[in-house]
Amino acid sequence: MSRTTRIAAAALMLLLAALGALAWLNLRDEPAADDTASVASDAATVQRGAYLARAGNCAGCHTVRGGAPYAGGRGIETPFGTVFAGNLTPDADTGLGRWTAAQFWRALHNGRSADGRLLYPAFPYPHFSRITRTDSDALYAYLRSLPPVRQPSRPHALRFPYDSQFALAVWRALFFAPARHHDDPRRTADWNRGSYLVHGLGHCGACHAPRNLLGAQRRDPALDGAPVPMQDWYAPALNAAEEAGVAHWPLDEVVQWLKTGRTARATALGPMADVVVRSTQHLSDADLRAIGVYLQSQVPAPSPASITSVPVVQGRASPPGAHGTAPTGDAGRRLYERHCADCHGPQGEGVPGAYLPLAGNRTVTMANPANLVLAVVNGGFAPATTGNPRPFGMPPFGHVLTPAELADLLSYLRRAWGHQAPPVSLQQVLQ
């Protein structure tokens, strides 16, 4: 055998080994999808599935505005192109009508469709993988109870090479491993339930976990804060007191915030407002308390971007004059007095029950000012929930103030009342 032949044979063996490893990594812990065992479809199971669907905010992606619930078709923009959500109604030709409960479980746990195709992780199976088979079957029973809607799935619009199953298989081999939830015997039942909801059905890490250049979480599980993909919002760290950590909040206030979208010190805005409306306001107080218990246990992760010099308010916003007033630009101060002080108060103290305080407000002082910029430019609108049906909102100022004026105003907010956050640049306003 010649040297060239030996090299070619070795290369072929390496290629076959790599392909075998790739196939194994994409099939590990994959259940049989040909299991046709029946699933209970009694009223209690269907009702439980409906609750779980709200906990997972399934309608948020699988319902087009003005369209039939769960019929799919909504485009989900990603850095790699647009993925269109599938039809979850029991239509036989375009939905889940021919799916078995085992195939549905395989989609959640392993990210594989009924026909064997790999699913794109815009469908958050890296999180849903933790869902138990019992909950999966209840979800399946609920979706099968919906009126069937004939709506063919739209083909994804992804750029090359992300549109290929081979590239997706490589991504999964590198970054995805099926997970299972295991209760920690050292923790309370509430903590374990909260962990299951946060990292499984709630898939909080889909927004709150940093990602690498290929869209995979840098560590799992993680709640370290990250820009929301393809949106200008920033999902703050849920384990950092200077961002959105709630370790210092009373537990009842955490429950109130998840239930209504508002407390005396915080309001849900942007994508989180949608989560409150579609999902968390519908959860039981017991589950909301479990989520709160889990979130309060989270320890801060090292973050080079954190601003450790910003005062963290442990209770309500500091009273007027508590920190004094740091030197700030006169232009920003005058803009605040003209446009903001009537509602938020001359010292940023706010009005209880109506307008949030700005003094000590973490949205004002976070290292990443994106949410502050968006709230002032586009307006700040709390979600209308059963517990807060007529929320106060803030009008947009993007059409009232010039970009330079907005930068002056926002920079003033981040330096007034003892705040020590960096100024907002004109570029940050224009992004």
C-alpha cells in the first residue's frame, strides 16, 4: 500500500469517526419516538396542560398577532435569519394532528421533530429539555384539545450555512446536551420548584443568559444578563443587586411584581412586560413564590461590566436629598425640570402608586443604559394585568427632544441624587 493510499485511508477513518461522533452526540438520551402509548385527555390533564402552556408562554411565539391561538406563523428574528414558529393545533396536515405523545416529548427534550428533522434552538428546547415527561404529556393533551387550524408552516429564512441540517447538527454537538431536572435534596421544595420553572418551562435564560457568537449560552444554567437578541433591550442579570437581583426584596414583593408587572420600585417594560401579560400573571401564587425563593438564592456572578460604585437601594427609593446632589450638567438638569419633575419629583422621588422613583432606580444606573434609553425615547408602558388593569405610562420623548438633548437628560439622571453611573453618549441614544 502506497503512502498516499495510507494517508487517504487514515483521513477516511477520521472522517467516519467524526461523523459517527456527530451522529451519537445528536442522538444521545433520545427516547423512542414510535411509542404510541395513550395519554390521558381528561379535563384535569387538559387544564393542567393549559396552565403549563401559559407558564412556558407558548402562545407568545406560536400565535401571530390577530391570528388563531397556537396556529404558528410568527417570525422570530435571530442573528442568523428568521425562524417561523410551527402550528401547534391538532390539524392533521399542518399541525400536531399526527404526532404521538412520544414525538412531542422528543421535540421538547431532544429538539427533534416528528419527521426526524433537527429543530432550531429559537424553539427553546435547550431549556424545555428539563421538562418532565408528565408535564410534556399534559401539554400534549392540552394542545390536542384545541380547535384544529389549517395553517402550513412557513419555511425558515436563514442565511447559509445556518440553513442546513448539517450545520445545525454540528452546533448541537458542540453546545447542546439533553438535560433533566433533578431536585436538590439540600434545598426546600419551593427552591426546587422555582429552579424547575425558571430554567425549564419559564426558559428565563433564553433572554437573561449571555450567548457566544453562535447563539449558544456561555454557561448553563445562567442568569447573568444579556442583550435580547435582535432587540435593543437588555435583559438584566437576575443574580446581581445592581441589575435585577431580588435577594434584598421581600418575597411578597417579588410575587407582586411577577403577578402585576409593578411594585413601588420597579415596573416591567419591553419584552418582560409581554412575559408578565402572557405568562407570569396567570401562575399560581405558590409557583410565583417558588420562583421568588429560587431567584432570591442566586449569588452574584463576576461581571466586569458591573458598576460597583452605584448605591444599591435596599428598600424603597431613597428619600429626597438622601444622597445629596452630585455635580451634573445644567442642560440635563433643565430638561429634567421641564419634562420630568412634574411626575417623578424634583429629587426623583416619584409618586407612590403612580410614578416610579428615579433616585436609586436600577434601570437608571445599570452599566448598560439600553433600557433607560428605550423607555425615554419610546415611552415606558407597564403591562395591563388583572392586578394592575390601568397602569400609568410615560409618553415617548424621542419626537420631543433631539438626540443630543436626550443624551444630556439621561446623563443627568445617571449622575443626580448620588448616582455614579457613566454618562449616556450620543451614539448610545442613536443605536
